[in-house]
Amino acid sequence: LKVEIGGASQSPDGTEPSHMHSADDLDYHRGYEWWLLQEAKKRNPEIKTYGLPWAFPGWVGGPEQSGDPFKHPELTSKYMVKWLEGARSEYGVEIDYLGIWNERASDATYAKTLRKVLDESGFKNTTLVAKDGGSDICDEMAKDPGYVDAIGVVGLHYPSDFDDYSNCRKLGYGLSGKRGGKPIWSSEESSSHDDLNGAACWARIIMSHWVLQGMTASIMWNLVGAYFHGTNWDASSLLTAKEPWSGHYDHFGPVWATAHTTQFTQVGWDLIEVGSGSGQLPAGGFYATYADPKTGDWTLTISKIDRDHASCTRPALPDFHVQAENVTFRLASSVKRSTLALWYSNFEDYRPDGQVPTLFQRLDDVEIQDDSITLEVKVGAVITVSTIVKGPTKGAPPTPIPESQPSLPLPFFDDFESYEISKEGKYWSDQIGSFEVHYESGASGNKVMRQMVPELPIGWGDGGSYGPVTLNGMREWQDLTVTVQFKLPEAAAQTGGGCVATRASQMWADGITLCVFGNGRWFLAEGGPKLGGKPAGALLTSGTLPKPLPSDKFSTISLTTIGSIAWAKLDGQVLFSGVQIPDVDTGFAIVGATDWFAIQLDNVRIEPAGPRWSPPVSPCPAAAVGMPLQLRPCASNGLAVDDQVFELLPDWGIFHKPSGLCATAPNASAGAGVVLAKCDPNDVKQQFVNDYTLIRDNLQPISLRAGGGKLHLAGDLHGNLFLESCASSDSGTWHKWSYFPNTRQLRNQYTAIKALGYPMCMALCKEPSRTREELVI
């Protein structure tokens, strides 16, 4: 289990709090990683543990705020040791592996210093991994033998099975499928959507990385997709659980792909060398064997994934071809003979609805005949043969999985009184800074949500171009009233401000934001404030209060956005009304601040506003075979309507779930339309190929397999949906799409594109794009 050592900076679905926000701060009760480590150890005491910082608090860079975690190696090393001490003393967890800095620089002096400090502090058994990034780390280590001595494992992110890692092997890391040397790992892998394609990619690389590159670990990022769609890398995980209010979770394909190995092996088993028990299949695919050196038990795993479904998000794969075959494995005289359990999955045996009938199913036991076993290996198959016949099981939930309820129930209210100190508020997702529940400063008994980061962190990504912010809700929301009470600390009483926003994107670059400052200044703007409080986007309106905000009590701000109109209140009095705002933004509810200070927030309320919260009624006729697919404005506020409900299937189909029909291109030529037809996963005219992960996070092209990838799905503002062979120069036409899984809408925008007006969705009938005037309420 690999966990993040929080640095209170974006990484990349949100921020995770540091155990030391400042040099004189230490709190081992923040965040969820401690709990996760403890729960993993309960279930498997032998599980290996691994901590990795993605970011560091700013103070680690020294009093000069260098922004460099390696500038003061002793200081950073002691910070890391404090985290290890917390895992040991508070949670009883020993950390086996420790990383340097996720996908950023490493440093020889720091690595050697850290190794020394670990040894002196009682952590000699904690192995260092470097650098959780590219193989250039081996070129750096080649210059310094002491650097090599300090690093026990080379950890690569998204390594290619077809690249040359001889620079690492020269130093003794990884031996091309042979035993010996220090390990070389794929220490971050997959990042792929957890549908059947994500499962197939994961099942394949677990074996291919060993067979082709001698990598003895593949670590999936991430464990559980428990973060909002609209933050980065939606559901790129072993399974998805992003509806805590409903308890719903789904997407088990990667779980069962993993189980083919993990349910039949234990920590301490050996991987058998290539040529002796691991290798490539004659007609494409891989096999790997694990063996228990103590008991002689063994497990053979096999994968045969077609090129069309083998790709993870990264890296790119070369073309290859696999075929079904019968494969005979001969057992050496030293190999244990016993009853052999046979478990089977096929991630490409698609039904018309794009699903598969067999995932992690136990079949009849295998008989050894003439010291060999023969298996039928189909395309899409993942197979396990093992002497472990008792124990492995395809588990089932003790109670039925609750029905999905994608939208956070409204109205929502939080006074933060029910939480333990140092914890996060329920459903809030910090994106810049770190917001924790604490008692109100200078008062007794009242709990508030306080921003805890005092200075710019040393970030993995954007450490904070905008002010600190935490979000809640749904990427599709538009018409809301968001209310919050806030109090500024004395140090920011004049220059600092509290903010509230609707329709916001993850990093606050988009949305409608109201900020009110302690000195009485206020503004309404597009997007959040830059650090320091200046509007980053277009200023919509502004003003100054008759007097500054009171410093000894909370002020209440409330912002309402409906269609293209906004209004606001301060302490119950109208601040402005009837202000024109852009009508194309959709996004989260947000509360935040204008800079790094300890703003205190309380009694947050999110409510639906306006008339567009009633269940929408489709204007389209009933779906039927041959019906043209067209475009119309997307249903708003996260409310799904049947004529816009489509699923992107792992067989590349576009599935209209209410009717059970699929999109097809009867005429695969430029300018031709798309219609509904009975689903056929083998029909290339129904295969609309896309990046199945990134299409949920931004705009991506969708190409038709029948056109050889040269025809792309396109649309225009008149509601037409058609194929085109190249990108049009017409500003009212587009050829990229984004999929919104909560409402199952295929949209022409991820964040607002003003030139395209209100977002348009694939639908069963046409309706032109709405103009600003049509949206005014």
C-alpha cells in the first residue's frame, strides 16, 4: 500500500494535509492516510507499506522560502522522520519504503542525508525509493556511488516495456527477468479509467513488466476513485466510490484483474525467471509464475489482451497482434504436483451492452497429464492456475450496494460541530490550501472550518495561483445559493477577504466568485482571486461597504446565480442584484480566501435556486432503430433526461441506455450522420474510439473505426451531429467531446467555451444552442 505524505498542495485530485503545516506544528490526526494504513494492516499484517511526498510545506525550504526541499537536507530529512514516527507511535505501522519526491527532482546530497538520518533515528529497515519518475535517476546515480548505496529501489512511473533501461541495470537495478540485484519497479502505473479497458490494461502490465523488463512490482495509482468528477483523473482507480451520501460504489473490473495474482500469492514468494516459468506466449500474451520457497506452492498467471484494449493512459504501445491458442505448460520434476485450481476472466468477450459475462470465475480444476497442463487461452483472457485451492474467492458485499445518487442532496448545511478536531468537513474537497475543523479562535465550544496553510507550499503542481479553496457538489451545477459565515484573522483584517463561488472549476480558474474584504472592498468576478485578492478573470461588478467588516465577529455572505443573473447579500442586506453573468459556466460550490491566512468558516449552506431544478421532460420522440442522433442544450444542474443519457462502452460503443440501442454510422463518410441501431460490439461502424480515461477529464476526439480513424464525430450550433474528416475552421463547429459520467452526457465542453454558448449534448432530437437572451431569468 502506497500512500501520499501530505504537503497541503494540489496532487492532483485535491490537497492532502501535512502533519506539520509549520516548523512548530505537529498533528498526527489529519487526513485519511493514517487510517488507511492501519486498516490495511488489520486485513493483511504482511502487506508492505510505502510513503511518498507529492509536496512539502513551504517552511521546509528554509527561512528564505527557497521553494526547494533539498536546499536544507537535514531539515527535510527530519520532517520525513516525523512522519515515520507518527505512523509508528500513533498507528503501530512500520513503513517499509520511502520515496523522495513524486515525479520531481531527486538530489544526491538529500538522499544520502536522509539515509543517514533514518539510520540514526531507528528506521534502518525503511528502504529508499528514487525517484518515482523517469529513468534519468540512474544517470544521476551513476555519478555518485554513495547515491547508489542510499537508494534501495528504482521506482519508475509509467515505464514502457519497450524502452531501454540499461542505465539502471548497469548499477545493479533490475536484471531483465532474472533474479538478483536491487529491484526496479513500476512504482506508479495505470492512471486509467476503471472500466473493462482499464482492467485489461492493468492485467496485462502486471505480467508484461516482469517478463519484458524484470520489474518486480506494479503499483496502481490510485486505490479508490473517491473524489468528484470534475477534479483530475476521474475514476482512474481499482474501483469507484464517489457518492458518500448514497454509499454507492462500482467498477470492479480492475479489482478482479488484481485478484488473479494477489489472491494466489503472498509476501515472500518468488517470481520465477523468464525462460523457467515466465515468458511470452507463442501467439501473443504473457505468463508469469510465482512460487513459495517454503511450501513449494505455485501460481501461474496468464494474460492475452488485444492491442485494441491493452492501452493504459500512458505510455503509448506499439502495434502488436494476439490470437487465441491452446498452450501446454510442462512441469519440471521439482515442481509440486497437486490439484490445480483454475480461475478465469475475459475482459473482451463483450455482450451487446458492452459488459462481459465472466470475471474472476472458478472453473473446473485442472488435471496434470504427462507432467503437463494444456489450457485454451482466448483473446481477452486472464487465467490463474494455482496449487492454492482453498481461500481464494470472489467476494460479495454483505449488503446490497445502494443505488447510485450522483448529485449531492440539497439543501446541504454544515456547522462543523459533529467532527473531531483536525478532521476535514464532510464532502468538502480541498484544492488549494488545507481546511480543517478546529475550535473558533478566542471562543470556547464553537467548531469552525479553518484554513491552515500559512505560506505557499513547495508544490508538485500548482501550489496556489489562486487563493485557498475547498469545493463541494457537482461539476454540472449552475443555479445555486451558497451562504457562508467567515471571520478573518487579525493579521488579515484589512487586506484579506472571504469568498464564495458557484459554477467553479477544480482550481478556481472558472466560475462566478464573490469576495468581500475586511476593509470593506468587494467584487464579483469570473474565476477565483489570484493570491493577494486581485480578480483573475473579468470583473462583473464591485464596490465598497460604508465601513469595514467587524473584526470580532463573523460576517455572512450569500451568492445566488440563476441563468445569466446573480445577486448577493451581506449579513442579510442586499449587496447587489440583477447583475449579468456568463450563462455557460457549470461547476462546484466553493468557499475560500484571498491569501494564505487562517480564515474561519462556519454554517455553510448550499441550496438550489430558480426554476431549473424540476425533473426535465424530454422534447424528443421515443428512441427507435434508424433515429438520427442530434444535439440540444444539456439538461442543467445535474438532472439527467432520457434522450441525453448515453454510456461510453469499453467495446467503443455509444450506448443509449434507456432504449438499449447504440450509435452507428451507416455511411462511413465525411458529412454523414449517426443513427441508432441494435448494438453489435463487432460492428466497426459502431466503434467510436476515444481515450477512455481523458475524455472524462477534458475534451478529446472520437474517431470511427470504420473510417480507419480518419473520421471524427463532430457537431454544430444548429444541433447537427455528423462525421468529418478534419477539423473545421467554422467557429460554430467542434470535433472534441467530454463525457460527464454523473449525468451520462456527451458534451461539447468540459469547462466553458464562450464561443460555443451553453453546453450542447448528444440527444435524440435537435434544438439550437441557446443564446444569452433566452437564458435570462
